[in-house]
Amino acid sequence: MLLLAATFLQTVTPAQTEVQPDWVRKDHDAVIPGQTIKYQTTAGLMPIRAHNGDIEGRIFFTSYKRTNSPSTSKRPLLFLFNGGPGSASVWLHLGLAGPKRPKMGSSEGFMPPPPYELVPNNESLLPEADFVAIDPVGTGFSSPEKPELGAKFWSVDGDISSVGEFIRSYLTTENRWLSPIFVMGESYGGVRGAGLANWLHGHGVGLNGLILISPYLGTIVQDGGKGNDTPYAFNLPTFATAAWYHKKLGPDMESKTVDQVYHDALDFAYDEYLPALDRGDNLAPARRKELIEKLHHLTGLSETWLDDTNLRISDYDWYKELMRKDRYVMGRYDSRFVGIDRVWNTQGPDSDPSFSQVEPVFTSTINDYLPNEIGYKTTKRYYILGEGLTGPWKMPEGILDESETLREALTNNPYTKVMVAMGYYDLACPMGTVDQVLDKMELDPRLKGNVIRHRYPVGHMVYLDEMSRKQLHADIAAFIKLQTNPTAPVGTVRRQG
């Protein structure tokens, strides 16, 4: 049961200068397996100020604080967000962390029939931590104070610093500076999360743990182009797992587990595929033929088609080519999802079925949940993905590589650990590309144990699948428990005496 009494913050007190009149606090209770949890939500817009005190933007947030637990102020506090860039936090908020979640059409997370509904979320993170869902400027109800100020927020560094300022302001307003602090980001939230790990440390916030779900960490591995063959190599393991899932491989491969198929393809990418692609036009004909046969073995694509593509499988072609004869296209966010195109003689899909089947469910339920459960009512539109960005997102010149930022953060604070959750069927941020970035971080050997990897038989949104959501919850709960009282690897912190 979630509806109790609502209280509105109508005054600004000297001790809490950032509390705004539109903030809504509301008390609830929920039964999450094995326990009754009483908690308070707060929803509103946090002003983000320039150094001179002028408000430049406002970030919408929804926070959850357990109220029937001793030492509430010392409970773990988790800040979460999605990516995009330009995505609201609705996916992690409702899909994983909150006490209610959208009811999907199957245990795998496929599309349900409308009208949609919210059901109790037995895997809510509320038993483990208080948490705050953050909608960066241009997402949710968040916006720049003036249209021309949007450019201050819509860049890699501007985004990181604005979310960092939000966290700093929240810790001050809610008196949580001495709580164990965790940050969780999904997709482009990997770039933001890695950057925040450094930003927070540099602004005096001790970070206990960073949780990255299906993370995007940079351009070199995941964004290809002529002369950059790395994405072709490290997308391949996810192509192989998708072909395995849809039963397009030979009997010897289909008899293996998805993890075995993944690592067979990853080893091939490291040891044979990328070195061969790097040879370019100098690849010997006999070797080329051998590689085509191996690619066919790992992907199920015809040898003629692989030869015609010059051994390079683009993700755009892949979504349609594997199941063209079956008249299905595969999803980008989750290759288990399939859809139907208008015609079948073209490259690439008309749309992504793994997004088009999920987006309406989350859009409908968040627009019902915020006013009716949380009590935050407004006539503003809640921007889900990209609609609220009224200007371009500025990427840095050259290569974006936040793995170096992450390495610096772990070196600066060896107590911080990183949990990385990845799905075998994710073609938006393929597991192979994430593994390759992490493998090349040049992290000191004493700190390698600070990065913990978990793999799940799902796509980008790990929490859509019932069994994977349960496992993800268990893994996050264990990580939070471990890192609430963190230890640093031997030899990474100098001690006196």
C-alpha cells in the first residue's frame, strides 16, 4: 500500500537554502518480500547555479528514503540515471529501483497489451539503499533556465558537472554527506558515471561504489568508420550470441551455452579477426577464405554475403540480414526482440522493435506514477528520450574515452569499486566492446579486483527479463553490502605507523 499522507514544502528555511516551494514529500509503505517498508518520497526541481549564484537550470528528481530503519542518515544512498544522452531516468527508476514497475507481457520482458499497468516490484532496491532518480537537464521535467543556456548542459563535461552539482546540493539539503554514496548509470550513463567518479572525488565526496549497467564508455570501440575496424571485431561476440539465441548456428555451436559462444567469438575477435582486418587489402586470399568460413560458423550468415561485405558486418545490416528469410528484424537494444518491416529487399530495419515495444509501456506508466503515486502534478511534458534536447550534444574533439577517467578515479580512491552489468544480447552497447575497453584500461594490477563484471542472458535493459532482474538485484544488493564498509587493496593506500 503506497498512499498515505502528503506534505508540501512551502517555505525556504535558512538551514536548507535549496529547498524549493514545488517540492512534494509524501509518505508510503510497501511490502517487499519478507518485510514491510515505510518510506518517504520527495519530488521536485533542484536549481543548478553558476559560480555567481545565478540559476542556470533545474534538475527534476524523485528520491526515496526509508523511514522505519535505524540510523536513516547512515543508510547507503544511491544516485541513479540513464543515458542517451537525453534519456530520462524512467528506465532504471521504474524498471529496477522503484517499489512499482511496469507489468510486461512475458517473463522475458516482451510487450504487453494495452492498457498498461504498474505492479509491485519485488526486486526494488529500497531494502538495500535510499535512492534518488535524476533526470539531467533536457530530460524528464528538467530544463535550462533560459533556452540559450542549454549549451552549458549538453556536452560531456557540462553534463557531468551539472549532475555532480545536483548530487552536492542534494547531500547538503538532505544532510546526507556522511552516508555511504553509490552512483548507478545505464548506457551513456557509463560516460557520466565514470566522469562523476572523478568529479565527486575532486569535490570532496567519497564514492563507495559505481554501478554501470550496459555502459557506453567511449567512441573508439563502439563507433566505427573507415580505418577503424575495432567495432567490427568486438560487435562480433554479440552477433554470435544473437544467432545462437535464434538458432541460426550449426549443431556444435547450438549445443554450447551462451557464455561459451560469447567467449569463442571474443577469442576469435582478439586473436584472428581484428589482426586480419588490420591487414586490409594485403590479406592473403587463402586466409580470407578461412576467415569467411569461421565468420559463417560464428554468425550463421552466408559466406557469399560475408565476402560481399569485405568481412565487415555492420550492425545496421545485421539487424535485418540474419532473419531476412524468416521476415523478421532484430532489436538493437535487445536482439531477442523481433519485428516486421514493410519490405525485405532493403538494408537495415524500419525501426527497433526492442525500443518500440517497450517505450510506450514506460511512457504511460511514468506519466501515471508521478502525479498519482508520488503526488507531483504539473502540466509540463515529461521528456523520455531526446525530445527535450533543443540543441546539439557537443562531443569532445577526437576520441571520447572515459575509461581513462575511470582509471584515474579508481587510482585516486582505491576504496571505490565498480560493478559492471552486461547483457549478452545487447547490440546498443555490445558486451565485447565493454570488455575490450575495460581490458585496455591499464589499471594497476593491485586494482584489477576493483572492477567486478556480471553477465546476463538479456539485452540492454537487463531488468526487463524476470530471472535476470532477480539476479541483477541480488548482485547489486551484495555489492552495496560489500561497499558500505569498503576496503582498499593491499598496497594501494599508505598507512602511518
